[in-house]
Amino acid sequence: MVVATQVNPIRMEKIREVDIPVIDLSCSRSKVAKLIVKACEEYGFFKVINHGVSHHITKEMEDESFEFFDKPLPEKELVGSANPFGYGSKNIGLSGDTGELEYLLLPTNQNAIAQTSKFRCVVSSYVKSVRELACEILELIAEGLGVPHSLFSHFVRHFDSDSLLRLNHYPPVTHSFHHGNIGFGEHSDPQIITLLRSNDAPGLQISLRNGLWLPVSPDPHAFCVNIGDILQAMTNGRFVSVRHRAMANLLPNQSRLSMVFFGAPPPEATIACPPQLLKRNKPIYKTFTWSEYKSHTYAHRLGETRLDHFKIT
Ligand code: GA4
């Protein structure tokens, strides 16, 4: 059963941790495909367990990330600012959004990460495994919807896929006044699908249709999966790209680290709902390219409902 509590950001102690659907990928394929489609329709968010990403690879990525964020600021800034890729602190995007976090934004294509440093090797293995999992989930979604197997996954497997890896560090704040700050403000993810793995610190919350915020309990052994705007457009709104946010510093002296893979199409990919999914309905959204969608997204604020701009009026 799912229970959500109205969240007052300043009184986080009132929040109860409850769960979105948890899907065991080791169950039978047809059963898993149905469960995933149901979770996408009802929540737009679910967790996967027994997902096949090795604990060793994930742990190495987490250790490397903590090691990076532990460095003195001038050293972190040496990697360049997060525009488009690099280190960022507090500033999110280019339109004035801020949050209580520091982060690294990394490209995922082989040219960009196939280098010799330990950090790059670890990123490369992690991205390879998580991309595979993202494609597997997209293929299960396609099977569950009765559309061609690689309709969604081919975008993420494409050599020019614009997928990203985002490492977010929400540092601990000991002063009680900061308790319950927003770490990363309310937004939906623009891409096709997002796979988030966090350490054992709470913080992620999803917005429910009734206006309540549902805290997602952290589980370092699971991936939290959510539908992005592109999958909402490609399913003609049958799946919803749910708004979510991250609270910072829910527990004193605890750092939260999330490692987030955003599966995206190549820039010139055309985004449209396939006829099999339209059935007898009219398309809600215009046809657009990922590059057009991305330009619009990056020119607007974090909390924008950007698919509205692509609606057929
Ligand atoms: C939200 C999802 C990803 O973290 C991200 C973010 C991006 C950024 O941090 O630069 C954006 C945000 C995200 C959507 C609106 C724009 C762009 C910040 C912002 C204000 C990397 C992405 O792809 O879109």
C-alpha cells in the first residue's frame, strides 16, 4: 500500500518513507513486462531489483564519486564548468535555478569517456552496464505495449545517443536551520528514461496527482527508474513523466550521493507517437527532434512543464 504525506519542507521529520512499485527483473519476462507497463501508467516511477548491474561496478563508481567530491574546490573546478559537461555547485542549468548540491555532468559516448584515468575507466564500465539495463527496461516496455522490441531502446543504443551521467552530491549540513532544504527542485526529466542509484540516504520525492509528495525510500541495491518527457510524447501521454525533487540533508551528518543515467536519443532523432500506440486517438504532441526539444528545455527554468510547448492546439 502506498501512503503519502503532505510535505512541509521545514518539518521533514513528519515524513514517512513509503514505496513505489518494486519490480524483480528475475521473474518471467512476460510478467515483468506487464508489471513495468502498469507501474509506468500508474506512477511513472518504479524500482528494479535483481537488475544484473554488478555491485562491484556500482561500488567503484560510488567510491570514485565520493573521492572526487572530497577534493578541495579549486581541484574540482579544474574539470571545467558543467556547461555542457563538468563540475557544478549550487547553480543548476543556465536560467537561474539553484540547489543545495554539487554535481558532475558527464557525456556517455565512447569517444568522450574512453580514456585512461581510473575515474574514466570506472565511468565507462558503469555507463556500459547501466545503459544496458536502461535498454533492457525499454525493451520490456515495448513488449508490454505491443510495439517493436527496439522502438525506444535503439535511441539509447545509438552511437550518437545524447545520454548523460549525472553524479549528484548533497553534502551534509549540521545546522538544524537547513533541515529540509530543497536539494534539487521540482522538475520532470526531459529524456526517454532515467535510472537513479543512490546511497542509503533519503531525499528523493515524487509528485502524486493529488498534489502530495511521496518520499522514495533509498535502496542502494535497487535502481529507481522514471519515465522522461520523450516517452510521455511517444506514448501520447499514456505514460507520464512525473515531477520529482530531491530534499537535502534529511538526516544530520549524512551525505547523499545519487548516480543518475539519463537515456536520451541522438540529436537528430524524430520524436513522434507510433500509430500502434495512437490507436484511434489523435496525437497530442507535434513531431519534433530531440535537438529541438533540448534547445527548448535548456532555455527554460527547471520546473517548466516543457511538453506543453509541443502540444497540438
Ligand atoms: C533535469 C534532468 C537532468 O539533471 C539535466 C538537467 C539540466 C541541467 O542541470 O543542466 C536542466 C534540467 C535537467 C531541465 C531544465 C534545464 C536543463 C537544468 C535546467 C534548468 C542534466 C537535464 O537534461 O535536464
